[in-house]
Amino acid sequence: MRDGWLFSDGAGGKLTRTLFVSLVVAAAAAWTSCAEGIPRWGIAVKAPAALSVQLALPGGSAIEVELPRVGPAVFAGKLYTPSWTLAGVRVLPAVGVGGAVALLPGDIMAAGLYAVVGLEFPIPTTRLSLLADLAALLPLPIGAGTLDISPKVGLRLAF
């Protein structure tokens, strides 16, 4: 995988590698320190290809960092609204806002605004949840790029 996205050379590859290692370390720390209480940690795999780590806080809020295979790393504060049941399935709606950052060739850093709305479907008797998000990314400064709206689906394991 030396030539792959995770270990590519250059500033973007170094940022990707650093963020990936940080996510793994955070997940390992969460496993040992927060396994039985709040805050709760979770790791998700999403499509299009991305890895994310979430720290769920008391009161229905969360902090999430996502590292996609292609595109900028994003971070967001999320707020979960009261859950409801649809055809016997528990549904957790969420909204979030945050930012995005990417290192481009030539050590140029690009930033953007990030927003997400989504639904989470906890799988009964497991620590897994199915995720369905609609995310929007607006490059900064405004006019530097176009608004990108994309759907994401995934699976999260909560610790």
C-alpha cells in the first residue's frame, strides 16, 4: 500500500497518516477509559470511503472527525434530536456543523465549511448503528470553489 492513499508521499500523505494514527490512538484510549460510561466513543466506516471517530457527549451532543479517502478531513459538532420509532426501528436524527481542511500539493492548505444532517439506526442488542448522512462542503473563501453535497452511508461501532 505504499503508493495508496494512506501512505502516499507529500504533505497530503503526511497529514492523512498523522490523522489516521491519531484516530487509532483515540479509539484505543477510549476502549480502556470510557467503555462503560459517558462519554462514549465510536468508530465508523463510511461510503464513499472514509473513517470517522465520534465522541458522544451527555445531552445528545457529539464531536466527530472524519478522514475520507479522497477530499478534505472534516470535523463537526453534532446535536442529536429526540429519537422516534419507525416500523419498530429506533431512529436518531442528527444535525451538525463544522469545518474542513486539506493539504494540497505545494504545501497549500485549503479550508471550508461543513454541515451534515443524518439519521442513525441503532441495531438492537449490539453496539452497532447504521448511518445515513447528507453532507455539504463549501470551500472558503466563498467563491473559491463550488458547494459539494454528497450522501454518505456507514456502520459505527460504539465503545
